[in-house]
Amino acid sequence: MTELPALDRTPLIERLAGFVDDFPEDRAYTFMDYNFDPGGVATDVTWGELDRRARSIAAAIRRATEPGRRVALLAPQDLHYVTGFLGAMYARVIGVPLFSPDLPGHGDRLLAVYQDAEPDVVITTSASLPHVRSFLADNSVREPAEVIVADEVADRDWTFEPIDPDDIAYLQYTSGSTRTPAGVIITHGNFAANAEQLWRAFDGIPRESSGVNWLPVFHDMGLVTTVALPLVYGNPGVIMDPVAFIMRPVRWLELLSRQRHAFTGGPNFAYEYLTAQVTEEEKETLDLSGVQVFMNGAEPIRESTLTGFYEAFKDCGLRPEAQVCAYGLAEATVYVSASSRFKEPTRTAFDHEKLRRGVAEPCDTDAPGAIRLIACGTSWGQRVAIADPETGVRLADGTVGEIWVHGPNVAAGYWGRPEATRETFAAELTQVSGESGGSSPQKRHADSGELPSGPWLRTGDLGVLHGGELFVTGRIKDLIIVDGRNHYPQDIEVTVSGAHKAIRREYTCAVSADTGDTEGLVVVAERNRRVPIALLDPDEVAQAVRTAVNQQHDLPVHDFVLIEPGGLPRTSSGKIARSACRLAYLEGRLPVTERLAARLE
């Protein structure tokens, strides 16, 4: 068995203390504030200042609680959030990265997570304090022992206390859709290991490469790229609020244009948003030649997104290989695999029908029934296997199965959920010699002896290893099975998006539902705002969808529902929440456009 490269699991907060000795006056972070100036106001903090503020907050935390207790961050995304999170690490408490209660559309999630974590202390800012007090007063939650206002904490000394890599650093709550979000237990060793794994995958330059981020820091990818990566080798980071990006997306690219050697990332929709929103006039001011990595962290990643983004910004200096395609999840801290920044992501055409049956067989791009998938590259410092989700048997390359992960970045489990922890984090990989089980493609087994038996993380994602790279094909729980055939919902959703001009592109959802005799396909799509309701013919749209899906997937549509813009349920990270959509459909809670049109007549 090939040994994994040695990773330094020393808590990252110890590295911060070292930076203060080695280069205290170097810039650590810049926060770009667009609240009062559309052009943005930059606020810098050095490593020395960051350390001093974090230690002061640590002292304030420990006056109110003891090591191992939970401390929630209910604050906006700025430098105080970073210092509050690092202060919690210094104090040896368990951080719970959340957000200010006035963030629109996330009230139910905040309440559910807060009740699950039961924090002893809350960290906020003076601007958010009224919202925090209202949240605490209006809900039946346990009052914290203290609410610390990060921007009002006086300077205090704090003597560093040893931290074990296996100590819990924070709880990363998953997005959640139809159930209470689960708190993933991230240790200091997990945080440090995954930061170095991602750093090695990016191949950055210590103290020179800059990270530019707008991703929410209460999400896994935002937290690791914003806080953890700079702490690996003392690299500067630039932060902006997610709302500032949504309001004017070119701001992200403007910040990147000022960097000589930059790394950044976002979900698939962010690149489509840039492609659609940034004007030709705005592009004239951009220079993206210094951007080494535009990480795309959504799965599955769409080829049309990569192509469209490159074509839109190639004249601004964008290199095609800078579009790094990655796969990860909170249960692995975040990063699992990524393509190289030195070559374009691999695009491979597979026979679609065979892929549905569990075999990834390459074919010509223009072959009938071909589907092109984007590889999420390889892993660094961890192991990835494809396993039969029912038997735990390791499957051969080219066979679709569940993605399993083993490495120092795999989390310790779920907070307060021992049964779910055993099911997800303690899988045993069964390995057999050669092929067995007859000719069924699902039974093509890998050779034994190459990988440890356990424990393995079960991701719940389907994928395949081909040519040494990982291709993500979908979620097990989202797989649509009709008449014994497997269908990936994202494939159907792409078809539906282009079926009619009245459908809002990329805002579609395909799920299965009980039709009485069998499972049937239900498609939900948001209405395109540019098509007035008065000119809309719902029957025409439905027929276009049924025809397109039948032609492309040989699959009848049991029901098609056109809903109002913004009506599709989403996770807090912006992904379509298919389980929640299915439940809303069954309960009749979707904002159906046809009903609205009837009321307007």
C-alpha cells in the first residue's frame, strides 16, 4: 500500500503565533467594504494586529466559559468575524460559524442550528448586536452566558495554551433541506490537514499568493479558503461580503485584477452569473492574467459554464487552465479532489445509456447518446475509492458507485448524532481479487490490497474513477429510478432549461414521486421573468418540456409544474434542495404560476 504524504496536523492557530514572531507587519487580510462607497473602502490588518485582537477575544471568551464549550459567531462577514473565529481557537472552545440574524431568508436555519449547538457564548459586532438581541428575545433559545461584541473588546493579554490536533475546533453545519442541519465535527487536525491538502493542490507560493473571497464564511468552502489557507504559510487574503458580489458581481473580478498571483473560488452559478452580468465596458478594466485558480466547487460542473466563462473573459487575460474543477464536502472538511491549475480540466464523453447502468464507457463526442462530463481531478494527501453502496465492495475503475474518502481531513462525526456518525464515518471497504459476480457491470470489483479497510467516509455521492481522475455523476438520494432505469436529475434539468423560453435557465428541478403504480418523473421549473404572465401559455410550455425530456431521455414526464421566480427551495449554499422541492410538491406548497395567472384574470 502506497503511503500518503506526511501532513502537518499542528493546529493552524499555532502558526499564527509564529507569524507574529517572523513577520508581524506583513498584511494578513484586507476587507473591502461596499456599504457606503460603491467603489469599496479597504481596511487592512497585519498578522501582529490580527493576533492581538484574536487573543483579546480569547480572553473575553474564557471569562465566560471553559474549554470545550460552544461559541457561536452571529456576525457579518468582515475582519471581526475572522478575529472572532481565531479567538475561539485560541480559547480552546468549539466555534460555531453562523451569520448575523438579519441575513434575509435564513431565519429558520439559524434557529435550528442555534438550538442544536446550544452555545454558551455569542460573538457579534456592534452593528449586529440589536439583531442578535432580537433573535435571542424572540425565540425560545437558551440565553448565552455572554454576548461578546468583537469590535468593542479591549486589548487583553492571553497566554497560549497547548492544543491537541484531535481537539474539536468547530462545528460545520451542513446546509440541510428537509431536516435539521447536522453539525460536522471538525478537529484542529482536520482543519490543518485539509488546508495543506488544498494548498498543495493549488501549488501556491508562500507569503506571495493572495486569496480573494466573497464566499460566506459560515460555509465549508468559504471558511477553509478564507481563514485556513492564509494560515498555512502566511499568505494575504482579501475578503468581501457575499451581498456585495451579488449586487455588483464585477467587484470580485476587480479585486482579482489587482493581484499578481491570486487564488479564488465559487460555485458553478457564480461563473454563470459573471458571464451574464459583467458588461463589455466593465471588462475593459479587468486584468485576470494573475489569477492562477478560479476553483469551481459545484458538483456536477457543467461544461457550458466553463466554456461560457472562458469565452466571456479570455480577452481579459483568463487562462483556460485556471478554471480548476473541484469536489468536496463538509464531512471531509471541504476539499477532496481538484484538477491541476497547469492544464485544462479533463472533458470526457461517455455513453449515456451505459452510464445510467453503472458503466463509464468513453465514446466519441458526437456519437449518438454521448454525454460529456468534467473531471474533478485527483486527490492530494487522502484516498478516494468507489464502492458499491449496498455491499461496501470496492469497484473497479470505470464502474459507477459511491465515492468514499479516507484521510486526516475526514471529520470526527456529527455533533450529538452517534448513529448517523457510525453510518457515515465508519464504513469498511471490502476488497476482493479480480472480477466476480458475473457479467453485471455493477459487480466489477477492484483488486485487493491497495487501500485500507477503514474507516471510510461515505459521501452519499455517485462517481467513477476514469483515467486516474474522479468524475462526479450525482447524489444517491437524488437518483431517479423509473421502470428500473437510472436517471441523473441534473441531466434532465439541463434539458428542461432549454426546452422553452418561458423557463428560467438553470432554475429547474427533477424529482421522482409515487404515481400509485410506480415512481414517476416530476419536473418543477421557475418562470422566466422576461416572459409576462399575460403572454404565457402554460400548456405550450408543459408540452415543450414533455417532448424534450422524452426525446433526450426516453422518459415520460408524470407532472410538470411551472412556478414563480424564486420559488424553488434551495439550501443555504444556493443549491437546489431536491428533497425539499419534492416535499413541497407533494404538500402543494409550490407557488404555481398557473394559479397566479388565474387570479389575475
